[in-house]
Amino acid sequence: MSQFINGKLIEGSTGETVDVIDPSNGTMVDTITLAGSDDVKLAVQAAREAFPAWSRATPAERSAVLTKFAALMEERAEQFAQLESRQAGKPIRLTREFDVPGTIDNIAFFAGAARNLEGKATGEYSADHTSSIRREAIGVIGSISPWNYPLQMAAWKILPAIAAGNTIVLKPAEITPLTSLLFAEVATEAGLPAGVVNVITGRGSTVGAELLRHPDVDMLSFTGSTGVGRTVLDAAATTAKRVHLKLGGKAPFVVFDDADLQAAIHGAVAGSLINTGQDCTAATRAIVHRSLYEKFITDVADLYAQVKLGPTDDPTTDLGPLVSETHRDKVAEMVERARGYARVIGGGIPSSEDGDLAAGSYYRPTLVADATPDSEIFRDEVFGPVLAVTPFDTDDEAIELANDTPYGLAASAWTKDVYRALRATREIRSGCVWVNDHIPIISEMPHGGFKESGFGKDMSTYSFDEYTVVKHVMFDLTGVAAKPWHRTIFSREA
């Protein structure tokens, strides 16, 4: 079944099918029938009809459902890990130790956060009135999630929305929809009322476009490329919808001259290869002090060479394939162009001599040294296991290079000097700046960017700012019919 609408798994109405392919070996995982216009209408209608009751449920009632949801996810963790690994080409170690546990922790967090939706306490801010603030659910949320983290991104969209009392229609990427559908199914098993979460699987050009412009959708949330993010903004303008965008990134990895070099080297390898580099927060631009530059390049390249590519179901595999052959070829072409202006170390598509790797969309870890700040490889998203490196001489130059990008999602600074670290966290224009680490995220802290990386936050209680509307309620305390301020509008003789 390819759609989850009003509490049930159903087939899409178009009759058009798409095979979900395991990118590690090219085999078919499942076949889905794509949604069409009628499915979008059904899903939005189901969400609209479910909204009044769910938005009036008490925080404790919503929390109880999410608590049970987390427990059911724990019971089915291995099923989710296997399915996520196969549809997205992730090593099973990554899905078991990162994607699935992180998702379960998110559910548990929002089960608690659902009981902590606070507004300003009642008080007399005017001598003649009592005021209070209500936080209320917005309504039906239309969300679009990407293919790189199908399960986690579905959770990041769904959980804060429903914890705050909204209902949602989620469109996952049609090439990786399976764990999103299962996620909605398990949530319903936990007691989530029908229609609160709906998942429609279809193409962005048709189903996504209609969802964005549907008049009964009150808010849009999108994670994906900056280019598509602009399309979302255009669509939202037609009905003045609220918008939450988490877009691209080109994270700087700044290594100062006093850094623990071995820690930075290990951090660069882990931070650049997470999810085979298909991560908007991955380390992609290493900005390294000239005194450490050549040693950094040599040791990162040596560590890259030790990373094991292999079958995704093998727990010893370090690096999986890219999501498709088309995407792998795009990454390879960017690297090939870089050979004309920089030093390319490693990389390449496995050949028939590499055995089973040749059947998948694998690409070897690649270091691009001496990349100038104006080069394509240094400025544009590659979304693959590629790290571009450039040197700097002064702290001012390092900060300038870190900020010389249209993006601002994540960054890291590597230094033992507390004052230098504080300056970097203050002056680097990114939604998250790590010090002496790169990538860790936790449910209690927000995730979102500056500039063309979008606006709004995922995770944490800050995400409730996206999914609630603040209402001011004011009571007159005097009981007087003719208020003193009325004289500014009309006067009456005593």
C-alpha cells in the first residue's frame, strides 16, 4: 500500500507505479502506486475533519499517545532499521545506531513537550484589564520531506506539529517513502486518531504542487533544496500560508592553528562522510590554518582510504552508496570538473574489479585540496562524500571564509582557546556552531539555519513557535459601559 489516509493504508489513485530501489545493489525493495489529485484532496479533508477534536485534546491526552508510540517504535526498531537501510542505501549500523534511536528519542521528547506548551501568565498589563496568552494549533500542516533521512525527517515534521494539536499531510520523497508510511501506521496503532497524520506518496511536480496550494492547508513545512524552497514560498504567497523552510547547507569546518589536529582529522572524516555526505549539515568546506594544512590533507586522505565500502546489511560497512546512480554521476561530474583547478585525492566510482560494489551507486571518499573560495566545489552543494579544503592565515580570514556562502545551516570551529571559540560561535552565521565536534544533534536543542538555509526550527520546544499561533485574550475589569478611552473616538455631554 502506497498512501496512508484517514487511518488506513490504501493504493494511490493514478495507477502509475514507481519501484523503490535499494541503491546498494539495484534490486527492488517495493513498488508503490503514486498519489494523484484525488488523494491530496482526500488527505487534506481527513486532516481538516480530524483537527477540531485533536486540537481540543488535552496535552496529557496527546502526550499519552506519543508515549505509547515511542514504546511501539522500540519494539519495532529492527524492522525500521532494516527498511530504512534498504530504501535509502544506509549502512545498517547507521540506521540501528543513529536514524532509528534518534527518531524514538524524538517521539519520547515530544511526548513530554506536549505537556509544556506555555503562554504568558494572566496579569494586569493595563490597569483596567486582565490579559493572557494562548498558544493554539494552526490547523492542517502540509509537509514535504526529503530522501536523505526519510524516517528522521518524517518524524521532525510530524512530531512537533501533532504534539501542538495540529493535523498533518506529509509528502515524502517518492523514492524513499516506506518508513514514513510505516511510521504513520505505528502512530495510529498507538492511538492517534484517524486523519491526524496522513502520508501521500507522489511526485513533487503534481502532488507536491497541489498540496502547497491547497486552500485548506494552513501552513507549509519543507525540507530540501534552496531552489525548491523558493517554489514553496511562491506557492505559500497565493493564500498567505505560514512557511517553515529547512534548506541547503555548505558547512564550514574551521581548524585554527592551536587545534587538536588528530581530533580535527577524525572529526572531518566523520563529519564529511555521515550518510555518505548526503546531509545538509555535513562538513563540506575545511578551512585550515596554513601551518596545519598539508598535515591535515595527508592524514584525512589516509583515514579516508581506510573507510570500508560494502553491503549495507553488513554491520562492518562504514560507507554506503549514494541514493541513486543519477545522483552518484552528478557528484562524480563535479569532482571531475574540480580536477581542472584543484588537487583531487581519492574518489571515483568502483569498477567491475571491485565486485558487488559495481552493482550499486557507490562513490569513494574524496578530498579536494587547494579549492579556491570562488570555485564550484567550494561554493555549491555536492551532497556526496567530498570534502573541499582551503588554507587561511589569520583568524579574521577564517571567519570571513566561513561566512562566504549563501548558506548558514551548520559550522564547526576547532581550537583549544576559549576566546577564539567564543568569537567563532558569535561571528559565524550559522544556525548551529559546534566547537571541537561536528554533526551531533539532540532532541532538546533546535535545528535550523540562517540566510538561504531557510528559517524556523526543527526539534526542541522552539519548534512549537513554528506550529502554534499566539493569541492575546483581554478581559475588561471595570464593568463600565462608557470607557475613558472612548473619548478619543466620540464625545458625549454629561
